[in-house]
Amino acid sequence: MAPQSLETKVESLEERVTRLEELPGRMDRFELQIVQFRTEVRDEFSALRETIRSGDDLLRHELVTLRLEMRSGDDETRRFMRVLFEEYIGRLRLIDEGKNPNT
């Protein structure tokens, strides 16, 4: 690499110093954005908590309804499994009868 002239070095240093001088202002703006973000998040969580508190009865009702639907689905699944099992046993008997016609 060829050595830089004194003028090129000074210009490069001036550009770097200019960018460094802008850094505190940029950091201040960034800090402000973080503070605003924290405020927004805190406000949203407070609103969510209030919604949950005020909708407690509705939420409880929805959970009870969901549980009942799940139980109903479980019962239906069990009945279907019993039907499939009985069908499976019946087919095994037919296969066994075909192998042993005397039984």
C-alpha cells in the first residue's frame, strides 16, 4: 500500500472526527426512542391487565366452555375407538373362522 500524503491523512481524520462529533446526538435520540418504547410497552401491559381483570367473568366462561367442548370431543373419540376396536375384533374372528372352519 502506498503511503498517504499528509493532506489525505488530515482529511480522513477530519471526516472521522466529524462522525464522532455526531455520535452524542445520535445516542441521545436513541435513548429517547428507548424511553418512549418502554412507556408504550408499560401502557400496553397495563391496558392488557385491566382488560383481563374486567373480563374475568367472560374469560372464566370461555374457559369452562372450552373444557366442556374438549370433554365432549374426548368422549366422541373414545366411542369411535371402541367401534373401531370391535370392528377389528370382528375381522380377526372372521379370519380365524376362515382358517379353522370346524370351530
